[in-house]
Amino acid sequence: MESGGVSLVLQSVGFGLVTASVLALASVGLTLQFGVTNYINFAYGTYLVLAAYFTMALSTRAHLPFLLAAVLACLAMGVVAVGIAKGVMQHFVSRQAPLFYLLIVTFGLSLIIENLVQAIWGPGFQTYNLSVGSPLSLGPFSLTPIQLVIIGLAVLAMVAIHLMLSRTSLGKAMRAMSDNKDLAQVSGIDTERITTWTWFITGCLAGLAGIALTVTTVSFNPASADSFLFVIFAAVILGGIGRPYGAMAAAAILGIVTEVSAVVVSSTYKDDIAFVALVVVLLLRPQGLIATRGKA
Amino acid sequence: MDLILPYLATLAIFFFVYNILTWGLNIQFGYAGVLDFTFITFVACGAYFSGVFALGPGQKSTGFEWILGLSWPFPIALVMGALAAGLLGIVIGLIAINRLRSDYMAIVTLATGTVIYGLVSNYTPLFDGFDGLAGLQTPFTQWLNINYNQFTYLWVGFCAVVMVICWFIAQRILNSPLGRTMRAIREDQEAAEAFGKDSVRVRLIAMSMGAVLAGVGGALLMGFIGAFNPAGWTSGETFVVWAALIVGGRGNNWGGVVGSFVVAVLVNEATRYIPPIPGNATLIPTVRNMLIGASLIAVLWLRPEGIIPEARRRFYQLPLLPGRRTPAEGVGSAGS
């Protein structure tokens, strides 16, 4: 019984790694945009769902190979994110509207996108034509090949984000804008171009996260990312707004904590654990694990 | 006639209830600038608690279970529902309202609402989970011996009386020193704090007062329909009240009346009676939700102050001082 309990916990750590991978993809995407534009996007959860539906439409309706469909859906989501930012948000940003305008606007956008998805593809659950494969035993963990692919993909994406932020001029400009937008602008950084690229990257990462999320949950509907959005918010705030490395660390912590807690309490209340973490962070350390000056 | 009058009476009830709801959100957001993205949770709190105070005890064996079940007269149950919502407003406010950036307020309220929604839906001993409360006898009918149509007209009158009371409460707060402090905090939190105003405490009061009105509205819905379950308070319903407030105009209660008529009655309730399109039953609610989201964005884009803007309040200025212009002032009115 004792060893059974331990192996159950270890097994849930394995699932925790999968959740952490999905969460890392999503929260790094959100925190990059949050840092550069300095407002949160409440429609981000629907970006995840939209990319999942793009992939489903391309793979099961247009009969493209799943991998190609997923790549196309991520790129499409990047373009859609730029389009929404240029078409809707830009109007309010350029007029220096109060912050709550943008919060309400993105809130309204989430309602529009979720219902648009429902109008096009219906409210029911959808699945991919994808065999999950039988679980492989790796030490104490037992994970399916797809889950291993997701973990590998997330690690690759994190390395790519790290290289982009530390080696490319785009990444450096993004960090500069996140620290101080006005200073970045007078230093000759083309802030509009950087913002556009940021929206493209955040859209692609949201797409990747959305596909990974829906592959792990197997079936999904237009409301699938609604409660996951708060786990993403928790990771972003825990990591410190605009701090991609903080978001990665927070995603790892939250992913494993929520999955292990599901062993102790019912898995129905998994997302509530993330919420408790969010509240504790806000009360004790609102600036996040890694503090961001001027953003708390 | 037999069909149109009860239908109009039903619309009137929804109009009166949404007036109360919009004023409640107005106290929270329009007066004090609290971004409450889970307003419908307070409405649900009022509905559930008025329900369990008015209903008889639930019995697990029959598949109906809920807490309390005291069979109290409905008007007292309504007050209890409003108080419960006000308490919940303080609890959520204590987590959400602090001196941090306003996004946090929005995130925490929305997250709290989602958690409460999950808890109420899944934990059946509280309010019978997804099935929700049901079987509340229409209030007053046992004393008056009237049929359902007559009850509908009676309920229009009851809602109107409650609405007028709520109007006086909302107007009283608006024009009181407390309301002025709320608006000062909304405009510039730091400046208000520099003048010694406790912004957290004042915003908590606003959150709780708004929640009380939400609870009253929820209780009125409960009394009218006699049942309440999680399908009635999805997060999309919060948008309806938000859209009513933003479209009508925030910071003044007439704006709330116009907004609740346009959004909550014309767009939201009246479209419920369009027969579903064959083969795509969910299309009309879907389009309605998109319309509500779009109206929020369109109003903030084209006329951010809403249909009825908040009246600018004039204060005596020393004539020798150079005309000061605040960002909220329109061109031409400054320095007068």
C-alpha cells in the first residue's frame, strides 16, 4: 500500500511534466505579450481553442497530415493574433485609452471568438484522428509517445525562446520594450514592428499550446480553455509579468503541483489548486517570483 | 391578447431586474472603478440563498438536496439572499481589491467566479449541483388564491416596488460624500489616497453594495422562475450586464436604465422568443452572444461614455486661477 502510494505520486509527477509543458508554452506566450504591450489579453484562452479547431479542420476535414495541419494552424493563429491586435487593440492603444478599456475589449473579444467557433463548428466535442499510442514505461513514469513528444516540443520551444531573447536583435528589443517602452523608443527601437512580431509569436505559442492541450485531453469543445486560462494567468503572475523565464519556472511548479494534488483531492478540483496558488501569490508576493519593477 | 400581455409582463420583469443589476454593477464599476468580471456570481448567490431560505428542506432520497430549506416567507428570503451576496462581495473583494494594477482585479474576480461555479456545480449537497434548485412555489399565491398569469402581473408590481427602492439606494450613494470618494478613487487612486481616503475600504464597500443589488436581482429571478441552476449563470451572462452598463453609460443610473433596455431586453431577452432555426438550434444564442461582445467593443470605440454620459459636476473655482483642464473635460468647457 505504501509503495503503491509512492508510485501513484511519481506517476502523477509524470503527468505533471506534461501539464507543465503545455502550461509553459501558453504562459510564455502570454507573458511576452503582457510585458511588451503592458495589458493582459483575456481572449488568450480562445486563441488556444481557435488553433485547435484550425488543426482539426485542416487534418480531419481537409485531410492534411496532422503535423502539417498543426504547423499551419500555429502560423495561422499568429497571423490572426496580429490581425486582431492591428484591427482592434491598436485603436485603443494609439489613443492612450484607460487600461480598463482594453481589458473590457479583450473580454468582449473572447465572447466573440468562442461563439464564432461554436457557430462554425458547433458546440459539441471534437477529436483529432490521432492514435495516442500505448504508454511506455520510463523509470517510475508511464507516458504515451504523444505525451513524450509534447514534453520534447515544449523543451525545444523554451530553448528557442531563450535563444531568441538572448541572441537576436528582435529578442533584445522585446526585452528592452518590456523594461521601459519609452526608453526603448528613444533608443531607436521600432516599437510598432516589435509589437507586431510579439503578437505573431504569442499567437504561434498560443496555437502550439492549444494543440498540445487538446491532444492531451483527447476531446475538446469551444469552452475547453476557459478554466485553463486561469492556470495560465497564475503561471504568468507567479513568474512575474513579462518574465519568460519566471513563467517557465512557474509553469513547471504549477503543472506538477496541480497533478500531484489530484492524487490527494479529487481531480475535479485540479484547477482550484492553481487558483489557490494564484491567490497566495497575489497576497504574499504580488510582484511574482522574479520581480518586475513598475509592473506590480 | 392572452399571449401578448403575459409576454410583455415577462419582458417588464426582466427589464426591472436588469435595471437593478446594472445599477449594482454601476456602483462597483461606474462609481468606484472596481473591475468585477464575475458579477453574475453575486446574482447567483442571491438567487440560491433566497431559494434555500424560501424552499422546504431538501431530501437526499428524492434526489433533491440543498442546505437550509427553512420555508421562510419570500420577502424575508429575498433580504437574506441580498445579504449573502453582499457578504460574498466582501470576501471576493478582500482577495481582488488591493493597491495592485487593475488587471489583477479583473483576473482575480473572473478566476474566483470560475472556481465558485465549478464548486457549486459539482458539490451537490450545497445547491443540488448541476440540477440546481427547483420547485419553489410562486410567492404570495398561497395567500391570494390567484392563477399563474395573475401571479405574473403581481410580480411585475413587486419587482417595480423593489426596483424603486434600489433606485433610491443607488442615487443616495451616488450623491453622498461616499459616492464622491468612490469617484475620486476611480479617477485617481493615488491622489485620493493622498487626501487620506482609504481606497481599499471604500472599494470594498462599493463591491459589497453592488453585490447586494445583484443579490436582490437574483432573488427576484428566483421568485419568478421558481428554479435556478448553473446553466443560468455562465460567465457569458456577466457580459450582458457589462454591455448594458457600457452601452447605456456608466457613472449615472439613467444610463443603466437605457442600457438594460437596449441590451438586456431588446437584444438578450426578446431574441429568446425567436423560434430556433431547424438543424442549428444553438445559432441564435451564439449570434446573440457575439452581438453583445461586439456592442461592448463598438461603444468603447465610437462613444466610450455610452448613450447617456456621466454629467460633469461643476465645482466652484476661484476666478483668478488659470483655467485648469482635466483629461475628462471636453474642449471648450475648460476654464469657464
